[in-house]
Amino acid sequence: MVDFGEILTNIGDFGFFQQMFVPVDWGIDTIREYGLNETTGGQHGWVYYSTLYEATIVTDFDLVCERANMAGAVQTVFMGGKFIGSLIFGPAAESFGRRRTTLLPVVLLLIFVAVSGLSPNFYGYLVSQFIVGSAYGGYKINAVVLATEWMGINKRSLPSCLSQLFGALGQCAIACLVYGIRDWRTAQYVLAGAQAFVFIYIWWIPESARWLLGHGRNFEANELICKVAAINKKHIPENLLLKITGNQEVQSGGIKTLFSSTVLVKYFFIISFTWFSLNLGYYCLILNVGNFGLSIFLVQFLFGITEVPAHLLCILVLKFVGRRKSLISILLTAGCVCLFTLVFAEDNAVVVTSLVTTGKLFLNWGSSICMIYIQELFPTSVRQTAVGLGFTVCRVAGFLSPLLNMLAIYRHSIPIVFFSSLIVISGALVLLLPETSTIELPDSTDEAEDNRNITTSKSANDSNMAENSSTKSTKF
């Protein structure tokens, strides 16, 4: 799913601060002698330059003059919604299930994307954007985790990478949409129509069998596993399935369980810091999309289309190289590319845009690996909580990125040097994480802690033996 709230904010919501002299009943000689020094805002409305856009939230809600700074509040409110959505829907999935906490955000998205286009005033628009952000944050993390828990070892990177891939295609689609439809309300209705397709098919997704087993709902898990095996034309011995599901214990989870293990705390700190650094750099770049000297539509399209091959390559690289080596190399590359932009003058639009687009590509690639990595490091009982809290940390980076960009008024290199340094530091910290590409998803804290002692080669052999002999029917 594409982050349409951010993109529509980036494309076309610009306000300006202008003043006019206060009218006086003076003659021309008096005005020349004493001057007109007192200014005020517009008193008779505004006439907008509509060559680029037919209507935006700026023109419809008059976000100019003393209200010009309110246009920037939209981005902050949307990011705040994603922060709250990640904080609520992530941990909630541990108690209420992956499926329910995926369906509810879809319903909210459909309703409030349309409501945004119907907003009668700016404050109604802010409320709807906050709810859209919350729903988007909840849907993204729960949908990806739900898909991952149904995947086998060799295809476990697909949900995260394909999610990012279609997000990139969505950026391209929205750039084209706004280029063709210059009215923001009409664009919102088109997006609501696209969301309706998701609303139609999403009801057929199954609950995570891992979550069901962890909560003692063995019969439901049994039915789902048999159904999936039938679809994939695989045979599972009935006695083996009953034996495994019958021995499953109910796993308690949540924030308390996550922070009760020093190993899990270490994993969470490293992967969260890495994710934070990547997102800080990512948002610092995309929030400057209109400042690179080229067409805002072209830059937005390039930002999306250049990510497509990266995510396709990500699937292959992760399969053959693994998580840790891939993430370290991408972090170092991203940091160096972003720093390299400082070599060229700001008015060299083509070169700077090319480097920024390349840097954003690697930042997004690294975020995809972090999304996969965080799911594989933590057990089923706290996986959704860890992912939700990880996304929450990312939203903090989104909040801080506009503030970091403001430091560019003192020296334009400050934001780039700061977030690039964090990215390089996080690359060194990733060395402390275990490789997880050939290890089954852990179902308990003990399994997650034991994974750090398992060598890659041993894990690969064990996994192949398990798949060939079908001795672990609960591993998908």
C-alpha cells in the first residue's frame, strides 16, 4: 500500500506569507512625505495562481499569510496518526489476532480517505488525515506480519519486499494521478475508489496459524493448515498434525515479555536504531522533494520508479547473501551516497537529484530488510509488539526530520551529515545481530535466544531436512 497521505502533501500544498499596506485616506503628497509603514494581511480575499494546480488545500482553505504555516501541519498530523496507529494496532494484534487488526484499518482507510475529500474546513481535513494515518500505520505492519507468518523459509522476504515494491509503484501512480487531476478533492475520491478494491478482497485472508497455536486454538489452526496444504497440493499425516498441535502451549506475550529478555532488548535496540536512522534520512530527503530544481511531478515519479528494481534485487540478494551482510553493505552505501551529495553545488539540479534518488533507493532498501529482520528476530508471542514498537520509533524519525531540515538555514550540510553519520553507526551495530535467513521463525523466547548460537550452515541443513521429511508441519 502506498503512503498516499505523504505524497499528496508533498505534491501541491504550498502556502505563502504576504502582506499589504493598510489603506489610508491620505493624499499622494502626504503619503510621499510620511510613507505607508503599517502592513496587514489580505482584507478582501485572495486570487490564486492556478497554472500548476486547479485546487489544493491551500486554495480551498486559504492557507496563506498568517495561516501559511498550517499547510505544514498536515504532514505532522499525518505522521502523528501513523505513530498512534503503530503504537495501538501493533501490540493489539497479540491479543486480538493478526486478521482482525488488519481488517479494521482497511475499513477506516476506505471511509476516511473519502471523508478527507468531503472536508468542509481545514480542521475537519486534519482530523480525517490523522485517522487515515493511524489506519495506514496499523494496516501496513499487521498485513506484512500476517503474510510473513504463512511463508516458508525460502520465501519469507517476499511479503516485506513486495509491500515496498507496490508502495513504490503507488508513488508513481499518484504522481501521474495528480499530474492528470489537478484538483485534490477529485484525487481523494479516486484513491478511495482504489481502496474499495482492497476492502472487497481483504475479508478472505486467513488468520495466522502461528498466532492460533500460540493462543491454544489448535482446532482452528488445524483446519487452516489442512486447507493451505490442500491448496498447495501437499499431504500432511493426520497423526503428525494432531501430535504437534496438541503439544502446543499458550504463549504469553506483549511489551513486558519483550523487555524481560536481555537478548531481545539488545536485538530491539539495534534494529530500532537502524530503522530510525534510515527513516530519518528518508524523510529528510522526500520532504525536500520540491527543492531539487526539477519538476515536482518528475522527481516524485523518479523517487518511485527507481525503487522498483531495488526491491526486486532485494529478494534475490537476501536469498543468497543473507540479512546481516546485506543490511550492513546497504547502510554503508546509503550513508556514503548521501554524503557525496555535498560535493556538488546546490544549483546543480540534475546531479543532486540523481544522487538523492539513489540515496533514497538504498534507504528504502534498508528499511525493507529491517522489516524482514525484526520479524525473524522475535518470537511469535511478541513479534507483532516488536514490529509495532519498531514502526513507532520510525514515526519519531518522521516527526524529527522537518526539525532536522530546519537546521539547513545555518548550513545546508548539517541534516545530511547528521543522518548519514547515524546510518553508518547503525551499520556497525548490525554486526551484533545473528543471521536469520535460514532459521525458522521462533515461536518462543527461548527459541529466539537460542538462534544466536545456531550457525548458518547448520540451520540450512536442518531446514532442508525438515522440509523434505515434513517433520515440522506447523512451520510455514
